[in-house]
Amino acid sequence: MGSQAPTTPLVGRTMHLALLRGLVKEAAAGKGAAIWVEGEPGVGKTALVTTALTDAGKLGCRTGWAAADEFSVRLPLRGILTCLDVDTAHDARHAASLQCLYGRPILGELTGPDPVLSAMENVLALVDGLCTQQPMILAIDDMQWADEASLISWHRLTHVVEQLPLLLIAISRPSPERAAVAQLRRSVQVRGSIVRLLPLATKEVAALVEQLVGCAPGPRLLRTAARAAGNPLYVRELVGALSAEGQITISAGQAELVDGTADSTLPSLGALIQHRLAFLAPQALEMLGTAALLGPEFTVTDLAAVLQSPASQLLTGLRQALAAGVITETESGFVFEQPLIRQVLHDSLPSALRPVLHRQIARVLAESGASSERVAEQLLAMPSPTDRATLGWIAQHAAQLAHQVPDMAAELLERVVDEGAGTASREHDMIVSGLAKAYFRLGRLDAAEKHAWQVLGRVSQVEPAAEMRWTLTRVLFSSGRSEQARIVIDQALQDVRLPPRWQARFQALSAMSLRSDGGDLDEADRRALQALELAESADEPFATGYALCVRWLVNSARRDHEAALAAMDRALSVLDDRPEHQDLRSCALENRLFTLHNLDRLSDADAACRAAVDNAQRGDGARVSLHIGSAVHDFWRGRWDDAVASLDSIGADSPEITHFGLRERGASLLHHGLSALVASHRDERDTARRHLEAGLRQPVSTVFDWENFDFLLAAQALEAERGGCPEKAVGLLSMLLDVRPGQMTLIHQWLPDLVRLAIEVGDRATASAAVEACAAEAAREQKPARAAAAVQRCRGLLEADPAPLIDAAQHYARVGRVFEQAQALEDAAVLLARHRPPDARSALAEATSLYEGLGAVWDVRRADTRIRPHGIRRGARGPRARASFGWEALTPTELRVARLVAEGKSNPEVAADLFLSRRTVQTHVSHILLKLGVHSRVEIATEALRHPEEAPPTPE
């Protein structure tokens, strides 16, 4: 699988080889690991790994090898795709992923999921599935050159090696020092091993020389070999060159230099390689020099096209190069045995000829239908890609390059713009436009804005201007300059030539900004309706769905949840499964989940959550916001373990959250807030503090930020209460009473806690204000639901009347709100304790039982503390401790996952069965391994067999 790894003699690496072989055996037995092999060029890294891979093949493991080079940083996922041999298409979905990444045209600036993220999700799912069929060893050489998407994917794979028969081997030089590579190295170091290959010791050099010449080396030969400074590659090339020139003689079982060999005649490494290549015919050397320009891998077809020669005429030279070990044959073509050899061949061509050849190669690749990235690689190797034909190609592909490989696009397009080629042409405007889009994707907002304004100041065509204005508004919104963004939107809408589909899109964007930044619900709704009418008349599904999402926001802020639900149902009927609708459709499904939750239709919300996950799995994988939305739903449902698994699956500081410099700040605020709140209720102080600190470092400036800040505020207040500062907690929760215009935050869910704490500290004014705010929100509900129940709790607390609290608890029990039910019962128990102790004891027992099911240790302790002054005890002190380890410690979801793993199902298959995301399933499996104290899925299956599922009782 993947390209063939080169083989070389291995000397002086016994200890390291033993470590690798041990990891291979463990992987073959079902226990995965990650290892980082590091060293300077030529120290034997490749030989060490390839020897281990040979062992892996004998043990029945699937192996994948990829050799990267400097250019692979510009080809997303190239190394991993080569490892997995995706070109052979294990199934249609992964073949489509490859086509999506390298072959699909851009669908539009507004539309279409990120092809790199799509390919990443599919590649990770492919690894997961293949590992259930056979243990797997993946090795990537020259990891220091890997692209960002490959580094992120490798990072995510290192998090699941503990649950898969997967050994990851990263081979790297110490330089270049890239921050992303260093971060990945640290990640491997935490979970695996770092092997630093140092130069060979003197005895090891002697052993290598002996292996090469066939007998013991003499002292002069050893002194000469010492010039290689322990570098095995240099030793081999040096000894090979000396042998080829007849400068080594063997006498009496000892190899020695010929008398008269002077130090000044010993060649450099570059000269050694050139000397090695001198055995090839001149025609073969010329052919290989051109092949070196194509990259580390090349095909006969491409080489023949560039040389304008029939493929049959290249066979003799290729055979010579194969026999000399310069190149190695692969399934798709040939690969250079050593990067250094390729570099020497590349540099051996006259410097004046190389640009001409790169331009010719670019033209041939473009005409043959090769990916735009491969063509752009050749253009980047040219000092000045400014001829007319080249400029035309760059202009036509600038947007596609910016979307798929923004780092590569920025470098190429910057060069063209800086040279000022074609500055008075339409092509130049297209190139600057692509550069602005690339900068935006890379998070370089100032540069993106500068170039967007340049394009708008020059172009007169309607479509390019509309696209550039759209990019500019995204830049301005991302940099927090909403007023300027709205000015640009208005300028677009004032253009009488603007096509209806663009009018609809900008009108919808205008409505969104009015609601999100200004809070003007009436005007936002008016413009959303205008956008909807325009979109429908233009038969524009995306703009229709976008306008309906704005209407959902407006109706949700107005608490007209029935109208909000209707808007999302209508949007989902318009947005089909086409890739360009994927992101917006996912957003609509998540919005629908939120609305059903607000209507207290929690069973329907469960189904909506499953539908959203299913939609994501058929597209690009679950979005970060879906994981968080699912976690919020599970929090109120009382499935806290599942909520934590969803949150853990995305790790707020994981590198993929900042992919290409873009971050969803609201989602991050909610992630930290909910994580901190659950941890605080569970008495996990360090976890709560870590998330609080991370969340509170982020700015909260827009209405959208504030709408996602409430969980963080509630967690902060809970920590203050836990720390014995209820007054501080009251002050924090009181901030919720300051509702921003157009704000969608549901403050009623936090107000019962504010009333309770305010009464506790004697602040009845704040308690009364909280009751009034809760009643006002309930009155705005077009259909009584969550807020109505919260009002009962608030009034019961303020009036010291347990009856409304009991009614609210019964409502929560009917709809399935476990946590709020427990809170209402606790408050009722405290009030009942004054006059009806038996009823108080019963309510307290039910509340603490629910709390214990959630793992809410702090809430149990608080309930006991509040009711103890009334002389009521629950019996045994403190909450019943949940098992931390063993089969009994598994949550219900973890039990289902464990049994499906025991059936031999992969994580994607488990995810499909349980309507969870694959990443959430991975997190569950990690938790299962930790709780059971095992290291592989095989051991999970063994434990499952030891604990057979109890059959349901037979009806009498």
C-alpha cells in the first residue's frame, strides 16, 4: 500500500530497531502507538523504518509508506493519501474525496464545503475502517515538509492510536523549524516516543565499512571514513566512490587505501553523488535531470511529454537508473531513491535552462488535465512566471488555488502581483482577487482587505465585483468592523446591474448583520423577507435557505419558536444534498434542534440531532458547532457523560479549530462555558478553572458573542458560589438581566439560580427583578414551554411556596429535563422541610438520586447543606461514589459502543448505528480503554464477552 520504501544497509541502530520491532509486534496484536524518528539527512532514519516495515509485512500488517519533499507542503494530504493508496479507491466515497480535493472546480465563493476538510474527514474514516480489517503501519518520511492538512490529520490520528491497531511512524529532520511540525512532535512525545538518531559512533562506522567492503577495514580507510562525521549515507557514498576508482585494495583479509591516495583527492558529498551518477549514459542523465524537475515522483507519460520523445525511447535510460538504484519503480511510476540524488540531478542542469523546462512542464501538465496544484508547483519553481499564456492560466485558476491550497496560492499570486505583470489587464484583476481570497483563508485579514479594495477600485464587470464585495464583507465582519461591512453590502445593493441571485444573497447578509450586530429585529425581518422573495423569484436555493436562516434567528429572538421551526422546515425542503448546500443544510438542522429544544419537544429534538449527525456523516463530517449543540442538548437532557464526550471530541485548542486561521468564536465560548459548568458541578476544579480561564480570555463584543457567553457566565457564578462568595455569584448572574437588543439568549434557564442566591444573601430587589425578567420572557413565548416552567420555579422561590416548584419538577419529568427536574426538587425540598418533613425527605431523595446519576457531586453536597439546618438527613452521608474503573464504570452509551466494538465494527460503523459523529465515538472508545485499563479494541471485545448483555425479562 502506498509508494515503496527504499531499502539500505542498517548498522549501529540495534536498540532503536528493537524498539520499532516491538511496536510493530504490539500493533499486530492490536495495540497502536505513535513514534517520531528524527535525525539529519543520511543518518539511517529510512533504513531503520523500512526494516521494521519488512517485519510488519511478515506479521500480516498492512503497511503504507510515503516519501515527501519540499513541494509536498503545497499538496494537501499528499503523504497520507499516498500511504493509504487512495488512488486505487477503496470505495466510491473515498474516490470522491480525492476528486473533491484535487479535481473538483470551485462551486462559488458562497457555497460548497471546504474540500480539504472533506478529504480529511474521509481519510480519517478510511484509516479507522481499514484498521478494523487488518493492523496497519503508516510511515511518512520528511514530515518536516508536510502540509497543514496532513499535520492536522496526523495529530488527530495520534489521539486514536490507543484504540486502533495502528502504528504511526513520522520521519523527520530537525529542520526546517515550523511551528505546526513542532506542535505535532510535542503531541507525539506526550502519547508516544521520540527517537533521535545521532551520528554513528567510531565502532559503528567501522562495522558499516566492513559490511560495504566485505572485510575488516584498515586504519587509513577508517580515518578516511571518519571524514563522514558518522553519517551512514556519506560513508556509503565515500566507500563506493573509492571502490569504483580502484582506490581500495584487499590484502590478508584487510581492506585499505591504495598507497599514495592523498586527502586532497577525496570528494565532497555532492561530488560523490555525481561520481555515482557518472556510470549512467549521458542520455540517461539528461532524462533524469528533467525527471528531477517533475518532483520526487514522476510518470513515464509526463516525462515523455516534456521531452517530446516516445516513451519507448526512455526505457533504456530508466532501466539503467533502476539498476543503479537511482530510482525505484512504484505502481504509478517512479520515485527517486534519495532526495539528495534528485537535488544533485536538478542542480546539474544549466540554471538558464531550468526555468524553460519548468514552464514547458507546467504547460504539458495543464494540457494533460493534471491538478492545478501540480501545475502551480512548476510555476513556483520558475523565477518569473510572467509570459502571457502563463498569466492567463494563473488568472483562470487563482480562485480554485485560493480555496484549495491558500498557502501555495498566496506565494504564487504574490509573486505575480509584486512583479506587476499585466497590471492593466482583466487577468491581473482575477489574480489580485484570488490573492485576497487566499489571504482571507489564511487569516491575513489586513492584506486580504487591501487587495479586495484594489480589485473593487478597478473592475467594472458586475460578477467579479459582486464576488469581491462578498469576500470583503467577510473580511470586515471577521475583523470586527461590522459597520464598514454593512456599508459595502449597501454599495452592492445599490448597483442596479447586480443580478437577482446576488441581490438576494446580499440582502440576506444585510438582514443577518442587522440582527447579529445591531439587534434590529424588525428591519432584519423586513430585509430577510425581501431576500426571500428575490431568491425564490431567481430560483436561487442557497439564498433562499440563507434568508430563512435569518428569519429563524429573528423569530427565535422574538420567542416565536413555532415560526422559527417552520422557517427551518422550509429551508430543509429547499436545500438538497448537493455539496454546495452542505454547510447551510447542516446549519439549518442544528437550528431546528435548538428550536425543538426550546419548545420542550425533547424527543423530537433527539431525532433532529440524529438527522444532523447523519447529514454530516454523508457530507464532510460533523461540524464543530454540531458537536457543541449536541452537547448542550445532552446537558439539559441529563446525559452529561455524552455531553462531555462530544466536547472532548473537538478539543477547543486542537489545531483543526484554527484551520487556515479561521475560528468560530461563539462556538469556542460555548465550548469552554459548558465544559467548565459540567466540571464545576462534578467537583472537577482543575478542569473547570482551565476552561474558565480559556473562555474568559476571549473578547465578547457582538450580540452573537453574548448569545454564546451565558454558559461561561453561569460556570463563573457557580465557581464563586462554591468558593463561598454568593454575593459575587449574584453579581455575575445579574449581568444576564441586561438583555441586548435582538439578543436570542434564553436567560430564563439561569434565573431560578439567581433568585435562590439573591434570597440567600438578602437581596430581594435582585430576586424580584429576576422573577419579572423571567415572566417577561415567558410572556413572549408564543407557545408556553421552557420559560413558563422557569417562572414557576422563580415565583415559588420568591414566595417560599413549594407547590409551583413541584409543578415545575413534574413538567420537567414529563418532557425529559433531568437536570432542571433535580434543581426544582431540591428547592422544593428545602421549602417543604419547614412544615412537611416527610415530603421534604422524599423530594430530597429524588433530587439527589438524579444528581448522582449525573455525577453532580457538588449539587448533592449543596442540597445536603441547605436542608441540614431543618434536621433532615438522607441517611448515608455524601453522594454514592460512581465506579471509576472497570466494566461497572461504563456509561450507558459507552456500554453500547463497547458491545458494537466487540462485534468487530469500526468507529464509523458504530457512529452510524448510534447516530453519533465518528469523533464522538473515538472519544467514547478512549474513555472505555481508560476505564477498563486495556490497550486495544481486542481487549474491549474480551471484556464484553466476560459481561454478556442481560436479556430483557420474559413477559408472563
